[in-house]
Amino acid sequence: MAVFTVSRTYGLDVEEMIQEFAEKNNLDIFSHELLMEVAKSVQQPLDKIEDLYSMDSFNSFKIFIAEMLQSMADSSSLMVTGSQIDAPVYFPLFFPTLHGKEEEKKIENRKSYTDLMKKVIEDLYRKGDVIIIGRGSQIILQPYPDVIHLRFDASLEYRVKKVVEKEGIPENEAEDRIKKIDKKRRDYIDYFYGKKVDSPELYDMIINVERLRGKALGKVLQSLI
């Protein structure tokens, strides 16, 4: 049973490589699908979960959490297929300033979300033969010694070039997008898990795709199976 978690900075253009690795080894990829499973678990429409991917959706997030708490009855184990690697991560990372009981509810809500995502990810672990992209999976599955945690990174200059080539946008716009998305990913892990997303202790291997890419990178990944 092979289980990988993948963390990455934005703009690396590694999606195709991960897809090829998954297909070669009969692994399912889960990223956006994790949100779909959260939606299924709490019996909420997917578009409500996807609304969480807007920094302006504080109200949507609070409404969702309230409804989630009403629907926390145990759900059956996951039986999921699919291999979609998602678009850039956006998430409402912070609540508006609250006080007193509202502050306590904020903490309870945050824990409820992480508890539910933990269940989804651990069910995927038990399913096996999966690559789990992001969503704090490298933290949730730290206690499991047979999981391989990978992080992909490269210099800002390299990533700007990749985004310009892929998206056809000016360099300054590409750099701004990279910095914003990287920050949202850092803030997500910090807010929900109290960790630094680039901390070496979270990973078995950190790969600089500016230096190791293509067939050479494929061989390294294949050696982990």
C-alpha cells in the first residue's frame, strides 16, 4: 500500500509529472476531491464548500460550520475514485475579530473543521494507494510511519518564468499571484494546524524542481514505491 502526501509552492508546473507518476503506479490523486468528501460527509452542496475558497466568504464559512456541526453523525468509509489536481488554493484563513463567547466559538469551529478533514484524510489513508495533495495531509498523517511526505519547491524567479509561460501574463502579475497564493497556503497551515508549511521536519523529502526535474525526478519518485 503506497500513500504519499504532496505539498508545493505555487507555479512549479509539476501537475503533469505527478499525474504520470500516479498513473504508472495505479495511484489515485485527491485534492479538490477532499472538499467533495467533506461536502458529502456533512450533506452540504459542493458549491457551498467551494465558497470557502474566497477570502470574502467569512459569512459562508461560519454558516457552513454551523450546518456541519448539525451533521457530524458518523459517515461511512470513503470509496472515492478520481485524479484531479486542483487549481490554486484559496481559503478564508481568518475570522473577523471576535470577543468573549464568539472568540470561543471561533476556536471550536476551527477544531470542528480540522477534525472533519482529519477523518476524510485518514479514511483515504486506510483506502491506500493514494497521493493526497495539500489540505494539511502532511501534518494529519505524521503519526503514520508508512506515509511518504513530499514537498516541491523552486526559486521565485523559476516559478515566475513558469507562470508567465503557462498563463501568458506579465512577470509582475505572475510574481504577485505566486506571492499571494504562497501566503494563503502558509496561512492555512499556520491557522488550522499551528505549523509552518515549509518546516523540514514535516517531510521525508524536499525537492527543488529547478534542479531535479523531468526523467531524473521521475526516477527519484519511482524509487520510493
